[in-house]
Amino acid sequence: MSGLRELYQEVILDHNRNPRNFRRIEGASHHAHGHNPLCGDKVEVFLVVEDGVVADVAFEGDGCAISTASASLMTEQLRGKSLAEAQALFDQFHDLLTGGAEPAKDLGKLGVLAGVREFPTRVKCATLPWHTLQAALRRQPDATTE
Amino acid sequence: MSSPRAISNIGTGLDVERIRADFPILRTSVHGKPLVYFDNAASAQKPQAVIDAIAHCYAHEYANIHRGVHYLSESLTGRYEAVRERIARFVNAPSAKEIVFTRGTTEAINLVAHSFLRPRLKAGDEILITAMEHHSNIVPWQMLCEETGAELRVVPISNAGELDLEAYERLLSDRTKLVGVVHVSNALGTVNPVKAMIELAHARGVPVLVDGAQSVPHVRVDVQALDADFFAFSGHKLYGPTGIGVLYGKLRHLQEMRPYQGGGDMIKYVTFAKTEYADPPQRFEAGTPHIVGVIGLGAAIDYVESVGLEAIAAHEDALLQYATERLLEVDGVRVIGTAVAKAGVLSFLMKQAHPHDIGTILDQEGVALRTGHHCAQPVMDRFCIPATARASFAMYNTFEEVDVFVRALEKVNRLFG
């Protein structure tokens, strides 16, 4: 159960139960769909970028606790960030989950997702919203975890 | 509620403890817990008899088969062809010539698509399948439709996960060139009335392919009683090796069909001007086949028959009934697939937790089950869900394992509640 407690930390369970910024943004400046073909999880990410800064960000979707919490935490961290900072956050988060890096300070609450590393089949659940974010910023319509 | 003991005592005539001793993997621990293997619909575990047959073949009997004049080749060719005869008896095919070895159910369906249906399909024709097919009985037909301009028609299913047979009758028409139907749904567990469906199709002159991947381990199949034109199944769900499967086809169809792949072993005579193809089943078995896979599949069928398919089915039905009752006691559970006739499969959702989370938490308790769309995305769309968690049962599963499974689900609720 200790591994499970690492994975399903209180912060993650909370964001799963009450996801933040869980809504559509009509007239978003950036928007993409994400899909994990392995499990069927789907997420949509919306951004309003003004003067190179993330003025608003939200998501909708149907996914597991890990992907829902990851998306929710992502939207919290992104608001007010410049596009360069958003990209840096993506890189840090990606390194945390796939490269075994220690949680960088900038990641803030996102560090709680480090427990996912012990569950390799679940890493893609956590990264799906982030790949979808990157697709949106690159103006690609879709992202998948493949 | 009935107690586990009471149901165990119904007595299905199966000595499960003795059977479990035949499957070495069942002594494995996962995360420090005894393995509870409930992912049998994806692939079944292998008895020692199958493992030994494969090892013995490689260690003592191995050579390439067909056309060899030396002892090992001749002897193994005999054993290989004897398995073909064994399989013909297993599904009650009139002749071993009607048993084609393939890599699995998927390849068997693709073979029928390419060699049987493709040459006789034209724009405006229809292929009729059902809303509960596995992707392997959807995509090959879609590919043919794209090529030819034919249309794929789909028989709808009810909220319980049963086929709408009236709609099926209405959808059968002069344009229908083939019906493809799954015998037992891998996502819902529904047992379809394939005999009646074949009768209705034949009344209109329409041939029928039955996807038996999920049925052959649970249900006695008699291809003559069904009057199926084609019946496909895989070895690995029948306690045999991966990479080997079977297509049964009526001889008169097989004789008219073009080859699936060109190569060695499927010819009578080759010159650069012309090649004369071998008769079925060799016509469809180009190249060196999965020889040892066939030997392993033969051992698997011998094992299943020694236990008794009817006793296996009765045991699995009792397990499914018990697991369904116990599952519904867990808070927030919804069963997907509540057909009257079901076999071996229990798909479900929990209010508090996504299937993927259920799968991870159960894995930590040693319980292996499958989560996701089960290669049946249209079924998920039909029920407006992204995925399910699925427990599926085999001859070696026990009522006590169901209790472990239910306790693990209660843990999910404690964590997510």
C-alpha cells in the first residue's frame, strides 16, 4: 500500500475529485485534443495567450485520476507564465517523469506526481495533458501518447 | 447473499486444486501477494503439459516439416498433421482439410477477407457485422469497403448488451455478401445466438464468419451443428501458445478461394510462366509454419479435453454468477453487459474510480485484470464510456480469488471515497 499512497497522494485525489479549471474556453487562442489510444483517455486543453503570456487555461476530458490531477495541476501552474516559461515547465515535468530527475522547485505542487515513476504503465496518463498543451501551443490539432 | 462456501458446494465436478497444480505460473507472487489471474479473456495461462510439449519438441523432435525424407522431418510432419486431425475432431469439422493454421483469429479473419470476400465484392455490396465486434472483426472489413466501395452495416445492441435480432433480420438483404459475428463478446461476455443467425443468413444465401476467439475456451463448438461457413479462433486463449490460430472453412469455399500469401509450401508446381496452387489447407499456409506452436496447441486441446470442456464451462459459469453477485455488493459498481447468456467475462465501472486506477490498485493486491477499451471501442461508444475494468475467468480460478478481488475493490473505494 505504501507505493499506492505515493501514487495517490492527497493532492492528487483532491484534484481528481475537484479538478480546477475544468471548463471549456470559448474563443480560446490555442486549443488541442489529446488521446491515449492505449486506455481511451481523452483530454482537451484550451489557452488564451495574450502578449506572450498565458492569460487563461482550462481543460475538459474523461480520464483516470492521474491524468485528471495532472491536467488540473498543470492549469494551476501555467496561468501567468510566459510561453518560454510554459515550455520550461513542460521540459521539467517531462524530465521528472521520464528522466528520473528530482522535482525542480519551479514545479511546485506538480512534484506530487513524481510517484507515478514507480508505475511505468501510468506515466503516459500523467504526460497526456502536457503533450496536449504542447500541441495546442504549436497549433497542432491533436496529441497522442504514442 | 449466498456465502462463498455455499456456492462452492454447488459442485461443478471440477477438481480446481488439482488443475491449479498443473499451471506453474499460479504459484507466482505479485507485489508480495499471491497472483490472482483474472485476465484470461486477453490470454490464458499455460499448463505444464503445454510447456513440456513445446520444450520436448525443440529438444528431441525438431526439424522442418513437409517434403523432408529424413526421420525427424517425417516424424514431426506426422505429428503436425495429427494435430490438424485433432482440431477437426475438437470443433467437429467434417475433414482436416478444412482446418487452416494461421497466426491467430485476426489473421484468420484477414485471410477470409482477402481470399474469400475481396474477389466477390463490388461497390454497393454490404458486409454485416455487429456493434459488439472486436477491432479484428471490424477493420479487415472496413479495409475491403474502402477498396471496393462496399458498405459496412452494423447490427445494434441493447442496453443489456444483447443483439437486436429483428434489426439483424431487417439488415440482411440481397446486397449482403457476408455476415461477421462474434460468438462470445470479449468486452461484454454476451453469448450470441450464432446458430439462429446463421440460419437466417443462409435463408438468404449469405455466408457467415464466426469469431470464436472468446468462445472456444468456454463453449463446446460444433461447426457442423452451427453450419458456419468460417469459424476462427486463437490458440493462446485456449491455454496454448501465442502465434498460432485456426481458421475452419467449409471445403467448398476453401477450394474456390485464392491463396492468402505466396511462397513455399502452398504450390503444386512452379515455373516462371505459371504456378499451380496446392489444395486446401496447404494453399493458405505459405512458408514454414509455426510448427512447435501447432504441437503446443495440440497439447492444449488434449489438456482441455482431459479436464472436460463441459465441466470447465459449468465451473466458469458458477464463478461468473458468484463474482457478479459479490461485485454488486460493492458501493458504486455498475456492470456493463448484463445479457441473459454470458460466458467468462465481467466488465464493470466504479463510480469513484476510473478503470485505469482500479487496475493499478488491484495489481498491488496481486489481482491481474484488464482495463481499457478491450479493442472494442465501438462498444465503449455505445455505452458512452471511455473504458471498463474487466475480470475474466478460466478453469483454474476459484471462489476465494473472487473474494480477494472484491476486497481489493473495497480498498479502491476506501482510497477514492
